[in-house]
Amino acid sequence: EYDFLYVLYTFIMVPFDWVDPFGFRPSLPGEKRASFEYWRLIGRAMGMKNIPKTWQELNRWAQAYEREFMIPTAASSELGKSMMDLSVRQHWPFGFFIRFLIPGLIDQRLRVALGFPKPSPVAVWICRIVMPLSALFTRFFLPPRPLSWPRVMMKGGSMDAGM
């Protein structure tokens, strides 16, 4: 069950790890709480037990899980190679840049576990400059997004506002 709980953790936490620093605005505490409760409910519906009761407890649990289980193995290296190859195929004109930059985008523990090479200083520099610049551009130069209107697939395949 711990592997499933870790996957649940990634659904809850990882989006905010990217949205907060690089999105059009940092997430609100209520949005984080809602996401946490939503995914906790899904975990319980799947029969998962021992889901931490708070965001902080889940984060502490995940850090301990990563220290124990996020280690390099033949299987994790094969997974890393397959993920990298898939990313390169999906974005084929930029394959060189993807292979060059991804090791600079992920944290060291994950990079080592997936068997990725140490990123070059240039790749790290690019990631530390380009991603924040992209966030600034998104936050200050793109149109505001005050509301989110969910889209729901209706019978017959048409899209309609869900609210």
C-alpha cells in the first residue's frame, strides 16, 4: 500500500511544486486543502488505509519514503530511459534539449534513482533562469484568469460549460 500512497502523494503535491513557482499565480491555501481532501477521498474510495490526515503529515511521510525507496535500481534506470525516450519522441524537434535539460529540472534524489546523468552547469543555469522568466511572463504579460470554467463532455460529444 505504501507505493499507492506515494502515487497519491504525487497527485496531491507535485502539481503545486510546479504551479506555485511557475504558474500564473501561486496557489491559495484553500486550493491546496481542497486538492488534498479530494485525493484523500479518492484514496479511501480505493480502499487505501493509513492516509495521513494533513498536508504536512503526508509531506513528512513522503520524504521518509523517498529516503528509503527512491534508490537506483535496474528497473528504475529502465523506467528513466523509457520516460526520457518517450519525452524525446513526443517533442522530437527538441529531443537534444529535452535530454540536456530534464536532469536539471528534477531534484537530485529522483535524478539519481532514474539513472539520469548529472546535469551540466549550463543546463542548471538555463533551468534556473528560463523557468522563473517564464513564470514572470505568464504572471504579468498574459491575460488574467480570474475564473475557471470547467468543460464537461455532453451526450453526443459536444462541449458545454459545466457551471
